[in-house]
Amino acid sequence: MIEVKNLVKDYGSVVAVDDISFVAENGRISVLLGPNGAGKSTTIKSIAGLLTHDGDILIDGHENTSIEAKKSFGYIPEVPIFYENLTVEEHIKFIGKAYKLDNYMEYADYLLEKFNLSDKKKTVAKKLSKGMTQKLSMILGLMTKPTSMMMDEPMIGLDPQAIEEVLVLLKDLKESGISILISTHIIDVINDLWDDAYIMNKGKIVRVVRREELKEDESLKDIFFECVGE
Amino acid sequence: MQALTYLFFTKMKGTVRNIFSNAVSGIITFISIIFVLFLTFMIFTMKEELGETVSVTDVHALIMMYLGAMFFFSAILFLQKRTALVYKADANYIFSGPFSRKTVLNYLLVDSVKGSILYALFAVFYLCMMAGYLPAVTPGFVGIAFIVSTVLLFVMLGGLTYLYLLEITNPNAKKIKIGVIVVIAVLVIGLFAKNFLECPNDIQLAVANFLEDPLFYFVPLFGYTKLCLVGFVEKNVMMFVGGLALDIFIAVVLWLLIVNVRGDFYEKVMEDAEWADEIRKQAQLGKTKEDMNKKIKEVKNVEFRSGAAAIASKNILELRKTKNWLRKQEAFLMLFYLAIAFMIDMGYTFFQYYILIILLMSANTDFIVQELKHHYIYLIPDKPFKKIMYLIQPMMIKMVIMVLFGLTAGLIVFRPSIIEYLASIANILSYGIMFIAGSIWSIRLLKSGNNAFAEQMIKMLVMLAACIPAVVASVAVILLVDPNMSYDTLMSIVSVVSVICNGLVGLLFIIFAKGMLNGANVMAD
């Protein structure tokens, strides 16, 4: 479970995230929605411990920068960066060893198969296409079997088939009881998937929507445009 | 031309605005400039107190060393496989705008003048650092060296532009580029051979004769530059004006040749501008052009250690793949200084000072900065102190290789005692370790990344300041010990003291910097 309490992130006089609080529950898919510059990526990066911030962030009850928290969450950035001279397999071994995982290769092979990257195991990262790097980023994020997962615009760069695979995978992960937090501005892709939506605008959460509370004639898209005034 | 003049000055204004865009960057830049001026002032003041007389051989050796460094820099420029005249932004505006070919070429040349001035400033600062102790290096000499270096560098950069433009219409022009460097190198080597053959049994005398040989003045450009500088030191107006006039004449001829160049070069310049932009983008990620072009070796039996140690395993694997254990430039520089130290009979102890300067310059943080762009480094669930220690491990290995290479070459040439050699390894390694730790701490201190000059200066300041404890302790040891103690024993004690002091300072740097690996510092703001 990811708990965010009174998160504030500023860049000098610019407040990117302005006192937001929310929870991404286990077994549910939570989405941060918002237009460009709403503060979604800043929020995700703060949760991953990559940005200094004010406020409290707990992952499975641990402070987000603690070793315990790092062991239990996975993070997939919007723009993946790899060690370009290392092969796909070497990246997997690096993460497996760095996280002290047991028998990680078996699960990594399953993920490689799922993302159609099995034949690229010996390929160096700099020779992968944009879509393939996004898939590798997913594999590295998932292979640690996290109990909380954060994804920043995870579908960008993926082909339609890979998007379908990710959607199926997300459903599987949700059913296994992990908490998933996705930041996106493309509502259509996650329309059938989300459980809780936090709509952000200008650094604030302006609306919280739960799927079970949605009226029949309401759609997340309509609520979103109503909130951000576009 | 008015619009391009506006563009030229607005770009410069933008650079200055960027430097002073935040208070920290502005203050650091200001302090750095004051420090450079103070350092230069101190060098000149200290020299007056020493009141040494000018040695003719020293003057010639100094100028030849300076010209050697300039030639090395020029050779690197000329031997590059690919080059570009402008970046994409410039290319887009100047080639699509309503400007005549001559205007565009004049703009490119003015930009080259700006580049020459900046490089010349760096060169004279380097001159002060390397040879400021010599009586000949007066403020006037430095000023003249700056002017004549600017002209020389402009001829080099302009020459490169001319040959680049020529190459578009005539691929054979590539041979001229290599030919220029080869001709100059052959002339200098020939001159050395002549002096060696004249006194084959006394290499030191042959070197001294070579350094003072008046035939060198006939070597195009470099010879004229030496003529000007020697003329200034010897107060010989004819030599001084003659050398400078010859350099300026070549620059003017080159300028006229370039603005009258024929052929359609826009497409090629645009294409290379895109490539240059990519190189710049990669450089901001901490990669050099050499890194990007380097062939990757396939490595078998890849093993990673567990936890934070996997970081070191990964970095060593990358080094094995790129075979990047010792950079060619650093090896060449060490051999170059070794040759200088040998030629002017400076001895092993003084050669160590040069090795230290190379270490100071090469303790760059590109590798670490590149590493810190990867989020994995922050997310690995291990202690920040362990992560940082494993992160710098490959840098340490590279530094040890570099020091061993340099000092072993020094051992062969100068033949110090084994005790002195071992003591120097320990001593220099301790400074090297401290430089690495200091450079890492300076990343944490700066982190903005929008002011490369200030970053470089602050790194230097941090590292120089960090040397103080070891230097003070070493001087104290030298003053306090029994004056009859043997040189080897004294050097051994000094190296132990340096290792302790530098080790402690280095450890402090690491402790202060470890928070960086928590994630919320560098990558962040």
C-alpha cells in the first residue's frame, strides 16, 4: 500500500505539488490523471524517493527512502534509461543480484516471453528500439515481485500488442493483491482498468473518483474534462 | 549581418544569464574568477621574492612545452574523423534566414574567434599553473602568450573550417588535413634528429640544442609563435613583431580564403550540425565522443556480486567491454610531461607534481554524473555509504592503473630508489583517492548542472583545499625530523603522513556525499 500524506514539492517559487494526500490500496489500481504539468510525474518521483519533498510517504508502512520500502516497490519511469553497453540479460542479472533475489531468472524468462523479448537477451541496450526499452523497463520493474508498483506513463512507446499485454499483466498483478499506482494523461487506455482515480490540476488533487461510486451516465473522461476545464 | 551580429551577442548574453540564473551558480562563478586571479597574482608575487635570474634554456623549454601542448590540441582537432561547424539551432537560423553566403561565413569565422579566445584563456591559465614558478612567466609574457595563442588557435580552427568546406566539393581535401599535422610533426622530429646526430653521446645537450635551435622558427605557425614569444622575453622587437605579424598574416589570408569559398555546403553543414547536437546531448549525459564510437567487446562469464556490490560488478563489466582502463590522452600526457621533465632535467620528485596535476584534471565526475542519471542506483535496497563506495571502486581501479603507469615510466627514466618509488606511489595514490572523493562531494554541492565552468572551478577549489592538511603535515615532518635522516626514510615518512591525512579527508568527503545515493538529491532538483 502506498500512503501519501500532505505531499508538497516546490522548485523555488514554483509549487509543482501542493499539499496532496491519497492512498493507493492493495489489490486496486489507482490512477493519477491530469493534463501536462499537473504534477503527476513529480508525485510519482517523490514517492519513488527520487525527489526531495515535504510531507510523509509510506510504502507498506515504511518510509519511502528506507531500505525496506525500496525492497517492496517497483518503479517504471516515463523515460527509461539503461546502461547502453549492457545486454538485456546482464541488466536482469544486475537487478537480480542488486536486490538479492532468489531464482530470479525463471520469472525474468517468463516476463521476457510475455513481452516478446526472449530473442533479445543477448542484445545490448543501445540497440533496442524505443518500444523494446519500455518493455525492458517493465521487466526490470516487475522482476523484483514488488508489493507496490508505480508506473509513470507506462504505455508510451509501446505497440498495440504490448499495450494489451501490459493491461492483462496489470489485471493479474491487481488480482495478486499488490497496489498499483499509474500516472497518465491518456484516459482511454486505462478506462477499463482503474479502481480509484485522483484527478490532478496545477499541483492539487481536484477530484477523487471511485469506480463503484460512478453513476451510470458518468464517465471518467467527462469528469476529468469537467475538473480541468478543457 | 545586423541580425547575425544581434544573434551572436544575444547568445553570449544568454550564456552569461544562464550562469547567473541562480544565486549559487553566480556566486560560485564570481568566487572562481577571484580565485583564478588571486592564484595568478600569487604566482607572480612569489616569483619576485625569489628573485631568480632568467635562464635561456628554461625560457626555450617553457615555450616549446607550451607549443607542444598547443600542437597536441591542434592534432586532436585535425585528426578527428568527423567534425561540425555549428550546432542545429545555429544551422537552422543562419542557413534558412535571408543571409548571403559571405555573411554566413563571416558569422562562422567570428564564432571561431570567440572559440579561439576561450581556448587561449584556458591555455594561458594552464601555462601559469604548469610553469608559473619560472621567472620568465611575467604578467606581460602571459598577456603576449594570450594574444599570440588566440591568433594561432584561430588559424587552427579557421583552417579546420576551410578544409571542412573544401572537403565537401573535393574529398581529397581530407588528406590535406592529415598532411598539415604530419608536415609539422616531421619538421620538428627532423630538427630533433639533426641535433641528436650532432652530439649523439650527450642526449641532454642534444635536447638543449634542439630547444634553442633557431631553425625551429621556420616551422610554419608554431615557429612564428615561438619567434614572437622569445622576442618578447629577449626584448628583441624585430623577432617579437616579426613572429606576431607572420601569424596574423596567415590568419588574414585564411579569413579571405574562407569568405570566398565556393560550392554548396549548406546540406552537409546541416547534417553535421544534427550529429553535433547528438554528441552534445550525449556529453550532457556524461559520455565522450570516444565513448560513443568505442567498439564493445563481448565478455563471457559475467558475474554480479550481491546487493550494492552489484554496482561495482556492473561498472567493471562496462570497463571490460569498452577496454577503457587507461585513456589514451592521459597516457600521452604523462609521457609528454615525462619527456619535458627529462629534457629540462627536473627529476623524479618534480615529475610527481605533474602526475598530481594530471590526476587533478582527470578526476572528472562525468562517469559518476552519468551513473546518477540511472534511477536504479537510487532504488537498489542497500545502505547509501555502501553504494557510494562500490560506485567509486572502478574509478579507483582506473586511477591506480594511471598512477602505476606514470610512475613506472618515471622509474625507468629517472631511476629513483625503489623505496622512493614505492613511497611516491603511496603518496600520489592517496591524493588520487582524495581527488575522487572530493569530486564526488562537489557533485553533491553543485548538482545544478547549468554552469560547467563554475562546476569545474569549484571541483578544483575543493580538491586544492583538501590537499592542505596533507601538504601542511608533510612540510611539518620535513621541518621537524632530524636533518641527517636519509632521503628515502624522509620520503617514506612523508608518504605515510600523506596517506593518513588524505585518507581521512577522503573518508569525510564520502560520508558527506553518501546522502546523494538516497536519491533525493542529484537526480532531483
